[in-house]
Amino acid sequence: MQVRWNFKLLPNQTQEATLEDWMVTLRKHRNYALRERTTGFETNNKDSESSIIYGYGSYCDLESRIEFGSCCPLTCPVLKHGVVPHNLGLATKETKVKDKDTKKVLETIVKWDNASGIQMKVTTQLRNSLWNFARVDSNVLQRNVAHLDTAFSNFYKLGRGYPNFIRRLDSFEYKPGYVKLRHIRKNYATAYLPGIGDVKFHNSRDLTLIQDLRTCTITRKGGSWYISMLVNIADILPDVMPLEKCKSVVGIDVGINKLIALSDGSFQENKRISTNKRTARRMAMRQRAISRKLKGSKNKIKAVKKLRLQQHKLAQHRDGYDWQIAKVVVDTADAIAKEDLNIKNMVKRAKPKHDGKGGYKRNNAAQKTGLNKVILDASWGDIFDKIAWLALKAGKPVVEVSARHTSQECPKCGHIDKKNRKGEKFLCTVCHHVDHADTKASRTIGKRVGLVFLKNKKTLRADCAKVTPSSYQSDWVETGNHAFEVAGNDASNLTVGYLRDMAEPLKESPHL
């Protein structure tokens, strides 16, 4: 099984200074390679479907006056995001055609190399001429170009954004087999990083289980250094249990007031890690402190470091809390049912509305911005990913169901109406079924899978403490737990059935 393990590095002062210098050089290297490809993209053939266009004769760059192809006539292909080096000999590659039986070379075909191949050859020349490039390990520079090549592939094939020039680089990668583990102890171990040396790191796993060490990524976060190892271990993931053999299912409904509502009646609190008043005020103060500092000054660098450290601590807190929630959800039942949410569309900004007079109508953009911040802080997508991973390790299926009308559909009569829900209170306008809105939605999600949701034997008052709408408070107040039509305590005799019987005379009430 192939997994990724993360550890915190403990480099000494010399190693940390080397890592800092590497980040600066790799950033310049990436921007240099991106500039060459951008020039080719803006001037050459941009249509990937059309055939290659050949240009004849010599030509030169109008700005630098550098002449390409001084030998006339010269035929060179103009490729999409192509790169034309100063030395045209680096732009070609030889492909040998061998006989299948005798393995003899029949012919040698000279072709124009791709952009990645050309830039890797140029990188080798840079290592021979510039001392700062010579300090960086060669395979790290090659992986830097490969990552840029991946970014362009995503742009052309997947329709993602065009690669941008970066002002700060915080990670680099080693190829498989280059990093070695040494001096494995109980609490720490040592990793040999080519060009850096032996670096200690905190050991929180059994490293003796590693069969093969693949790619390793060195990352800088919040002033600290981390290593991410892709390793092969002997463990095998169990087979996922078929849905027909699952005896119970837990539905989960994500929200803002309650981060997650489970179908057994329990909740997971939303801590609002970065949007609570205290933290938001502190982050705003750090942002203002940066804006007041002089650009390029040491004080501004210190202020930026403080802000990044605070953001890193919040990210770690959120990540740990999400793992706890995911474990609680996976341990609840044999199967997990969740909503199929398009979170990316949910956090889009409010579209401006023209009033036809040259201005714009009110579109509640400020409220939508605040909602987007809270949704992103809740990290629903990260929770779903962690639940999927833990369920895969436990052999439990995760089923996605449609989120349409899960909060508005009545579980008793099936009536769908926006008026059924008011905040965290649910009251059907037809059959007058009363329930907690989030808990009811989670149970609706669980039922759409086709299984019986797990019932909580302990009828907690938090399951459905007070769900009666305020307009009914003068007639009755529901104080018991009626999640499964059982009273929450002996003092309350009101059940869901009793409320249903009272629905008819209440229609004559002046409050309705």
C-alpha cells in the first residue's frame, strides 16, 4: 500500500540557510523557465489541433537583437509554448530506430525536442556557469521544470488557469530513491537529503514498515520545515463491504451553526477556528501591521513571519479537529451517507445586478462574503476527504446522495416546502411533524441510501432540545426528546404522536 507520511524536520543553522538559498534559486529558475514558455506561447502557434508550422530563414529578437538561425536557409518548427534556446543544438534530440530481432540501429531520426527537454538541457548549462545553480541538486532542478510542465498540461488539457510568476516558493521535491533514512530511533530519525546532508526529524511512526521510499517533498510552513514522504508499506487495504451487507448507515449533514449533524442525533461543534471574533480581530491586526511597514524593510519581514506563523497554527488546529470528526463519523455505522455538494460554486461571490441606469442594485455582497468565509473556514471538503480515507481503511462504503430538498422534505408525509424549516427548527406545514432541522436532514440523507439509520439508544436532550417555532410557544412548548418518538425525560409526556393529534385543533388558533 502506498501512503504519504509527514514529519517535522529539525535542520541546524547551516542546513536551514542552505534550504533558504535553494528556495530563492528554485523560484528564479521557475520564473526563468516560465518566461521562455510564455514568449513561445504568445508568439507561436497556440492551436494544439493544427499542424506544426515551419518558419524558413534566419530571424532575431527585436529587443535583445539576438539572431536565431544565422545559417540560411534554416527550417525550424514553431511549437505551442515552444522554447528556442540560444544554442540551437540543444533544441533537437536523436531517436534511434532498432531492429526488433538483432537490436541493431537501423536509422537515427533527429527531432525537435519539447519545451521540458530543452529547458532541462539549459539547466545543465546553468549549473556549469552559475554558482547558485551549482549548489542545488540536479534532480531537484529537473523536478522544478517537471512541475512547470505539469502546470502547462493542466492548462491545455484540463482547462485550468495559466501558470503565474511566483514571488515566493515554499517547496521542492526529490525524485524516488534519492532520499535515504538513517539512524532510526524511537522518537527521532535522520534523513539524508542530497545537497543538504543528514537532517533530523521527529519520528511518530514505525519507519521499519517502509518497503520502498518514493518521492520526498520538503516544505516550509510557518517558519518550520517539513518532509512529506511517499512510501510503500506492507499493509493492505481491506475490501470495501458491499452496501447490501451493511446493517446500518449514518447520514451526515454539514452546516454552519452545527458543523456536522449525525443521524443518531449527535452533533459536532463548529469551532470557527479562523472566523471567531478573537481570532479574526487578531488576524486583522497582523494584516494592518504589515501594511504600515515600509516595503522591503526588516520590520515588514518580521510582521509577515508573525502572520504566517499564526495562519500555520490555525491550519494545524483545523486539520487535527477534522481528523477527530472524521473518526467519530466512521466509527458510528457500517456505511456513511453524505451530500453531494459543489462547494466551489457555493463560495462564489455575489453577481452584480445592473439597475438599467448605469448603476447597480443591492445584491447583499457583504453578507455573501461573510458566508463564504465561514463555509471555507468550516472546511467541508477536507472533512469529506478524511472521512473517505478512514472509511477506506476500515472497509466501509461512502455513498453520495443528492442534497436536493434534504432540509425541506418532511420525513413523515414527504411534503417539500421552504416554510417547513425556520433556522434549526423543522415543522411540517401539512402534517405538523416537529423535529430538529439538521438532525432530520441527516436522517433524510441516510434514508436515501436505502438502509436504516443507526438509532441512538441514549436519548440525549441535545438531539432535539427545543424545536417548536416561536409562533407556537403560547400553545405548547416541547421539552422532551422526540428523535425516535420517545420522550427525553419522565417529566415530559409530549411525543410526536401526541403533537400530531393536537395539530387539528391548533389550526383554529389565532397565532396560525
